[in-house]
Amino acid sequence: MQDVVLAMLAKEPAHGYELRSRMRDALGPLGDAMNAGQIYVTLARLTKAGLVTSERAAGLPDRPDRRVYALTPAGQQRVGAWLTEVSWPKPDLTEFHLKLVAAAAARLADPVALVDAQRREVLRRLRDAQRAALDRSVDPVAGLLLEGVVLRLRADLEWLEACERMWTGRDRTGWRAEA
């Protein structure tokens, strides 16, 4: 969650409510389950770690002042490292989806290139798992786990292909490119 918040701040400084709204929009119906307080806890941790700074911004007459958060140079470096990280598989695909959305919105990276890097990592892991599964000396119980790993990686590849199809033909912000 911290890296997602940092990447969303890379586009422009924002207050917590804006960040939560962007995440909910990016996640669609899955965003409804997001705990509203999680954004503020994350922002506090990022501030304490020196990755973001904050300032009070005057609110509207009928609204209180808000705290606006912005990246520090260390926060910018962390976003860059996170975008190039290929750490597959993770049990939650939400983070990778948000990485694509945030990278596109802030024009930090091409989402299709990020998908391609992840695909290469999944293919490498799939080859390794398939080789291990073919090893005749593997205990059948352990072989069952390897079969599950192979099936999961194949499903991940299909999802990455769907991601590539969606991001191909869109401009880097995620909107359909004009013909």
C-alpha cells in the first residue's frame, strides 16, 4: 500500500481523500472494501519515514483545512525502484493493478512495458516449476504443490495478457487513444 500511495503522489501532491478516491476509482467495485483510515495511517508512516512531506491547505468555507502530501526526493527514488521491481507472484494482484494505474496516471512508466517485465518473470518461474514437476524423484505429495504452482503461474500469464490487451491502444494515462 505504501508504494501505491507514493506512486499516486508522483503525479501531483494530494490530500488523503483525493488519494482514497483515486484508488477507489482504479479498483472499481473492489475499492469499496478499502478501509478509509488505511490511507491516513499509510501517509503518517510515509511522513515519519521521510518519503512524503505535508502542509496544511486552507479548506473551503464549509470544510475544514486539509493536509496536502507531496513526495520527497527519497519518495521519488522509492517510486522509481518500485516500478522496476519484478516480484511475482504475490497473492494479491491488486498491487500490480494499482502500479499500472499509478504509473500511467503520473506518466512514470509505460504500463505495457511493466506488464512485459512481469510476464518475463512469470515465464521464468513457470519454466523452473515445470522442470521441477517433471523430476521423477519428486515425492508425489510435493509434486501436487508443484502442479498448483504451475497452474497458478499459467493463470497469472493469462491475466497479464488481459492487462496488455487493455493497456494497448490506450494513451499512457489509461484513456482510449483517439483514432
